[in-house]
Amino acid sequence: MSLTRIALRIAAVEALKGRTLVGANVLDSPNGALDVQADGTLRTEEEKPFVAIYTDQGRAENFSGRSLTENGACDIIFEMGVSSAMLHLDKDTGETSMVGINIPASDKASEFFLDVVQREIRDALTDPGNAWAEIYRGLHYRVLKIEFAGARNADDGQKLAGHQMRLTVELADDPVRGEGLDPRSPFLKFLEALEASGDEDYVKQAAMMRSLLSGGDEYRDLLQRRHGMTSAELDALGHEAPVLAEDGTVAEMTSVDIEIDGLSPVPVTES
């Protein structure tokens, strides 16, 4: 699993909370929040209007080497749903209205609700004053494609409408194990935001991701991890493996022979 893809999804979830008509009901990868059945009907188990966010597909192509840190394109999906069971009844007037917007409940109101939420998502993700959105933006280089879809049904007397917005983005590369994160990097800001959130699950997730990136690898090892090079390729580039002592530690170099074509080897010793 790409750590950057995880970060992109979580940052999007946090960037949307409290910034659309669904309020804080922004869900991270729920199972079947808006589910299309085999017979084509639509189902949801949610009790309130929601936005659900998924990152279920990705692809990387045209590699120039063996690097496994390049993430390529990633689909991030925003699903929105509202049903007739999610209406607000004003006990004083007896009128029923859509949750979050003071307009009478109707099919066209449901569509209007979902269209507005879709616009609010765009505004939240591009808001300069939204700290989580700033992290989200830094985790991908550009948007490659945007697709929209809608579905609705009226089974069992419950009218349900849903929209989907799928963004295909060029995801930033994954950080390399053992390579320190730049203090300005979006991924480090993401980890720090998780740790400062006060959410116990987020704090544990941040600790797990830090452990996956920890280590003090030598420059040669970092090159090998980042580019997927063989040891022979690294040797040919002048990054020879260190000589190990009998106890497995790196041996100190006390002398070396310098070879020049046409001349005898010249020994050089430590002074």
C-alpha cells in the first residue's frame, strides 16, 4: 500500500469535515455507504446525508527503472448520498425539509442538495485557509481527469439519490525508508497533523507510518531503495559496498591501492 495514497485520502476526509452540508459526516472508506446491488438498485445504511471517500484504484506506467516509490495515477472518489429517511421535520410547522438546507423535501431538492455538496467539496479542497486541504494539495502534482456519475431509486418506499465524483490525480512519490523527511514536505506535515489531532487512531497510524520510514541507511542503500538498482549497478557507478569486519561492523579503511592503466598499483596508506 502506498503511504502517500493513505495520506491523500485522510487529508481529504479531514479537509471536508464541517465544510459541506453533510457537516462532520464525512466517512473514510466505509463498506457500502452507497451500494449498487446486482439488480441495479441503490442501497445505503447511513442515517444522515454523507460524503464517503475512497482511493480504490491506481496505476503507474512508463517507468524508466525499477523504482517502487513512484505512485503514478490514483483515483480518489467522493460519494454523496441522501434519502427520504434523512429528512428534517419541523415540529412547529409540520413541514419537512432537506437536512442542511431550508427547502421543502422533493426529488429535485435531493438533486440540488447533492449538486451543492459537490460544489462545496471543490471549494473546500482548494480553500487557501484550510490546513488539511493544503496538505491534500501537496500530496499530488496535478488532476488528470474528473468524472461524474449519479444513481437513484425508490425501493421500499425510501427514495435514495447518490452522486459520485471521481478525481484521477498524479500522486506524489512515496517517501523512502531511512531517508529523513524534509521539514517542508507535505508528508511530514501530514504526520504532524495526525499526531496533533488528538484522535487516538490517527496517533497510532502516524506512529506506524513513522516506523515504516525509520532507519539510518547509508547513501548507497538509499540509492538502492529509491531506484531499485542492483548491487552491481551501484558498484559500477562508484558506490561500492562497505567492507565488513568479522563481527559484521563496517571495517575502517587503512590502505587502498590506486590502479591507473599502464602503471603498477600505487598503495596509499592512512597517515
